[in-house]
Amino acid sequence: MEVGDYGVRGPDGWVAVVERKSFEDFVGSMANGTLAFQMARLAELPLAAVVVEGRYSALFDLPRVKEGWLPDVLARLQIRYREIPIVFADARKFAEEWTYRFLATALADLAPPDPPTR
């Protein structure tokens, strides 16, 4: 995959992709601007999301970062790429669960509905 960590493919290509980030990686990629580039690439796909292994509230408790700066960066990214949800999943276990359910649902949604029974 050129972008994202996990994805599901259909007959015509990628159906959905998830970029999963540890909290530290998420903070670093917001601070250095790489997350914006990743989200631009994700926006080219039919369905994409970012899931963070951490809590939103932790963005306010970082040393050596001006209070509110990272939440402001995040808000700008969420407005610019509003079609890409950013989900805070508290921990890796929950990020994995969310990713599995998101991708499974995207793939199931692609399948044709069952024919009506008579």
C-alpha cells in the first residue's frame, strides 16, 4: 500500500484504508507536517480513516508544546479533510478493534445485497 497501514481491496481496487498511529507518532507527524501529506493521500481513496492509539485529552498535557497548538493543528486537518475521520481509541487494543470493524464493514457494504426471498 502506498498510504495507510491496513486496507481492504475489492475487484476495482482499494475499498477502504486505515492509517493507525501510536500517540507519539500522531503527535510527531502533526508537529512536522507529515500527517497533512498522509491525509491528502488518504483523501484520494474511496474511504479512509486515521485511528490513534491514545486519548484526545493527552494533546493538552504535552511538555515543550505550546498549550492548544496541537489541538488547533488537528482541528485544521479535520476541517480540510472532513471526509477522513480521526478516531481516538485510547489504546492499541481498541485501535485494532476499531480498524477491524471499520474495514470489515466497508468490505461488507461493497457486497451485493442478498436477493429477496419468496
